[in-house]
Amino acid sequence: MLDALTLVTGVAALLLAAWCGFAAYRDEATKDWHFIGMAVVTLLALVQLVVGIVQLARGEDPEQGTTIFVAYLLGAFACVPAAGFMSLAERTKWGSLTVASGAVVLAVLEVRLYDIWGG
């Protein structure tokens, strides 16, 4: 898999986590700018999902198994949008904290994806 894409996605997720964590610290709900940040991170995860599936279609195999690799790819793609939807239901600082937590989960999933692929 593309190591640079994995790194960029993980770093973007951590930046989103810090940004939303700071908003939670200031007792702010998620704002439109936060959702733009979530969209950027989600787009990176979507690109990673497509690249991963294309590499599997080419016949390349992850070191730790295809099934677990695809499961982690789908989880990485879904975690930030799921946190974003939950933050819409909780329009307080806890919504911002939910997005920050989802972004940290994505960063951890990126490390795990790198490991599963054989990095």
C-alpha cells in the first residue's frame, strides 16, 4: 500500500483530533469548519480504500490476510463520518470530543493498516 497516503491520512486525522479537542476544551460544538475538516480526512480515507482495493485486484496480498485488511480499510473509512453524525446529535462540547475521539481512532487504524500490509 502507499506508505505516504497512510502517513498523510494519519497525520490529518491527528490534526483534526487536536482541532476538535481544542474546540471541546473551549466548550464549543462542532462548527461548519470542523465538518469541512472531517470531509477532507474522509476523502483521504476514501482514496486509501480505493487504492487498497485496486492493489488487491492486481493480485498483491497483505502480509496478515486480505479479510482483515479489507475490514480495517472499511473501518478506517467509516469512523470519522460516524463520529461526525454523532456530533450532530450532541450539539455541545461532547460532540466535538466525539469527533476528536473518532479521529484518534482513525490514526490508530492507519498504524494498524500499515502493519497488516507488511510495513
